[in-house]
Amino acid sequence: MKNQSIDTLEMRSIYKEFPGVIANNYVDLQIKKGEIVSLLGENGAGKTTLMNILYGLYRMDKGEIYINNEKVNIRSPRDAINKGIGMVHQHFMLIDNHSVLENISLYLKETPILFPEKKVEENLLKFFEKYGFYVNHKAKIYELSLGEQQRVEIIKILLGGASLIILDEPTSVLTPKEVKDLFDLLRNLVKEGKSVIFITHKLKEVFDISTRVVVLRQGKKVFEDDIKNTNENELARHMVEREIKPSMQKKEIKNGEIILSVKELFVKNDKGRTVVKGVNFDVKKYEIFGIAGVSGNGQKELIEALTGLRKWEKGEVLFFGKKYDRFSSKLFRRLNISHIPEERTKFGVVANLPIYDNSVLRTYDNCNFCKGLILKYNTIKDFSKKIIKDYNVMAPSINTRIKFLSGGNIQKFILGREISTKKDFIIAAHPTYGLDISATRYIRDLLIKMRDEGSGILLVSEDLDEILEISDRFAIMYDGEFIRITKPGELSIEEIGLMLGGLKNKNREEKLS
């Protein structure tokens, strides 16, 4: 059965409540054929929840959905797919050990029983030829970069007949060239009559690609207009109900002592393949040292090695001039080092514990929070309240299980917990990933402030704007190597983009200058 074409889609008075949190408060949303609608809002505003309802992952408590003026009941993702709705999530829904072709075949409901891959391959090659949007269809998923995996997700829902495409933070793992390719594809799709809902925090992208914009705040729709009728300041004001302060100006860098020294480090991934290949760098006091790169090029394994989550194959790591063979959270506390993890829900919190317990996960044995074997819960609860207040974490109470917070609010909570006191050294892996414009500005300013006060900061980010804005020096990482270490302003965006895609500088001897 062919998926239906969507000329109009309406979500009417959508209401969804989680324990202690109203995620969607009678939200209306209309999508027309051939438009790209950007959905904006702070963390916890209800954007992803609303789209998860549309895609059948959540059931709304109240409200109605209409497609082509006919009321529909979407009870599961399969219902949504059958009605022409496809969604690309932040975390991809792919089977790592299967090929691209196998993943697409499993998704398609009309895949032939006999020789299924042959027919799918024929359709796939036609798609490549039509749109110029390629991926190695014979490769295993684990062999692909995250940008390539995203292509697979988009291709599979389009081959599945999607008429309305939902993209949740689609550019967070892409190089500038990959972003351009994606936007070119979206523009071609809307010319054919398809529609796109684009969830993002990047206002520049909203104006690059959108025809219309909708803003949610605290679960309610507070603004909607054609993109040509608004501007970045107005959208930011509607998102946070206040003016966004300009970024903090960094003080002139001091010549600080070396805190971290990494020498010829080699690290293997879970499959035994070497993915960090002899990197060398130092991080000093009064310095933010950034590592820029598309996810999947060894940054994750490098940080895991530096934080004790993974052994390195060979090489040396020195903190404050002393060589260490392994690390632990206890050692980090002794050295006054803080770690903001990349996988916030896996390594940063315990989902089923309340907020106040999560506030002392790393410091429960601190003399401030315990007396002998007895935890001082009044002190712990006061500390968790301070984190919520100081870092603007949207939470009903400190007794709320942390899994009921949005991803962005969990991130703000973790960051507040980790840097609530002055640290000598901070390892920050994607500290603003998934955060709204206000929270992002706050976190970046906080890192700059701590740098100005003498902290050394190792920043890993896939957001090139972030690297260029707050780093003093940064490395461009590709395929486990540092292609070049440079400073903001020394290279153009185009040059950096090419290097992120693997183009090495001709002057190889300059790469570690």
C-alpha cells in the first residue's frame, strides 16, 4: 500500500503531561504541502515531545490530529509511516552490524520476499542518481561516519514514501559541506511537494532553510510567522522571554603552566581498531583548547582514555607534570579536575534516582555531604536546590526523578554539578549539545569566566561556531589524527570545513605548530 500524500496536517489542542511536568499545553500546529517549518524553543519547551506524539512514540492525553482534513489516530510509528510521516531522531534507529541496504530493506513495508535486496538496490541507485545524495550502500553501519548514518536515515524514510519529514537537530553531527548537501536535498524535496519540520537551536540555519517558524515556550505555542517577517533577535526573545546578552569578551590570554600533556597517544575502539593515532598536545592554565571534528573520528575514545573510561594502547599522559597510567573519579577529585561527559544519561546521571541524589554522585563521600557513613541529606538537598537555581534547570522539585527532565535540562544540571566550585582543569565533551540559545550562551560564558580565572579547559565540540568563539587554540581531528593545531582567525571556514572532511594541509610540518 502506497503511503498517502499529505497536503495539510493539523495538530489541534495537543496536551501531554509527564509526572510533574506539562510538556505540551494545548498546542496547535499546521503544516502545508511544500514548506519547511522550523520548530524552536528552549530546552523543555516541548518540541521533541510534540513530534514524538506526531510520530506515534507518545500518546497525547488530549487533542486531535488531522491529515488532509480527516481525523487520524496515530498509535505507533508504523501508523505514522503508513500515513506518510517519517522522522529522523537525534539518536539514529539503525542496526550497526547490518549493511545500509539491509537497514533500508528492513524499514520498507513493501520489500519483496524473493531477492529483496535486489529490488531495494535498484530503487536506491535511482534515488542516488536523482538527488546526488550518496552513501556506500554496501557498507556496514558501524563503518560509516555519523553524517553518513544520518543520510541512511533520511534515504530510508524517503524510499519508504514519507510525504512529511521530521528532522530533530539534524545538523549537529555534520560538517559545513554536509549541511549544504542536506539543505540542497530539502529544497529539492519541497519543490516536489514534500514538507519538512525542522527542529534546531541554530538560528542561522532557521533563516537559511525555513519558510515558516513556530516557537514553543514552556509547553505553549507563543509565536508563529513566515521567516521573511521576523529576525534572529525577535525569535530569541520569544524563545526565552528576554533579551539574550551578547557573549562575554575573553581577557587576553596569560602564559600559564601546562596542566595536561598528551604525547604520542594511541587508543583502540570497542572493536579493537586503533582510532586515536599518535596525537600530541598540551593544555595550559588560562586556556581553552578545543578539538573540532565530526563525530566518529576518535574524539570519543580520546576523551574516554583521558577520563579513565578506556585504556590507551601506548603513549603518555601527564597531569601537572606527573605521569599517570590510569585515572579514576577519586583521582580527579584529588587533582581538582572535572569531567562533563558526552553521554549525559549513560555516564552523567542515574535516571531513576531523584535530582538530589544525582547532585552528589561524584562527591557523596565529600566531608560536606556525609558524616562517617551517614549522608547529610539536608546539605545535599540544599546543594541540589542551588544547582537548579543557579543554572536555570527546569524541574518541578529536587524530588523529581531526573529521567523526567528534558535532555537539555539534564545537561545544565550535570554542568552545574561539575563546575559549581572552581576547578583547576575541566574536560568538557559537547557541553552545550542540545541546549537552547540562552543556555548555550550561559554555558559558554561560564567556561570563558573559568578560563579567565585560571582554569585549563579541554573542549570537545562538533559545533564549529562554538570552537571558534571560545577556544584559544584548537585541533582539527580527522580519522584519529590531528590534521592541524591552529587559532581562531588563522583559517577560513571553508579551509576548516575541508580539513574536517579529511583534506590534510600541504604543509604537513605545520600541523602541530
